[in-house]
Amino acid sequence: MMEHGIVEGIHLFNARKFFEAHEALEAVWLKATGHRKTFLHGLIQVAAAFHHHTRRNPAGFRSLLEKGYTKLERFGEEAEGLNLAGLMLELRSWREHLDRSSCQQLPAPPLPRIRFATETLTE
């Protein structure tokens, strides 16, 4: 059974309420230890990155996206009941977008979603 704060954080993230997602996940992170704390910190940084993106802060967005991505890439395909492989794929397209769009105006990828490991891509 997944902790309420994580479920709430995921739902808020997917509803594009990135600051609120960050807050919900942080409440769980504060009590976590070890690898779990690192994993949650990565999710928090990704949520904070997209909060900066929506607030038009490209430096904050890029910095936090890189930090969160670097933490999360250590965890493989699935962690804490979440489809991490799918999220990482979406985050990779954002990283590539940032690298390419510095010299040209390209449309941004869709905002990422965090899916539960039991979800399919059509849900």
C-alpha cells in the first residue's frame, strides 16, 4: 500500500499543481531515510522544476530538472510502485528540448505524468 502523501503528490503533479505536489511529497520525504529519501528528493526536485517552468524561470527549471533526473536515474524501471521508466523517458525529452531550443524555437514536449506501475500508457 502506497503512502497517502506519495499518492497525493502524484495526483497533484499530474493535475499540473507542481508546487502542491512538491509540498505533499516533501512531507513524506522529511521522515524517509536512505535510498527512499534520495528517490523522494528526486521526485520533489522534478516537481519543483516544473513549478519553475510554469513560472517562466528557465534557470531554476533546468537546474532542478537535472538534479532530480540524476537522482531518479539510479532507481531503474520501477520504484515505490511508480513507473519510473516512463517518467524518465518523458524527462529525457525535456532535457533534449532544453539543449536544442537554446539555439532555435521548438515546441515543448507535453508536460510529464507520473504513472503508477500498475497503469498502462492508455490510462
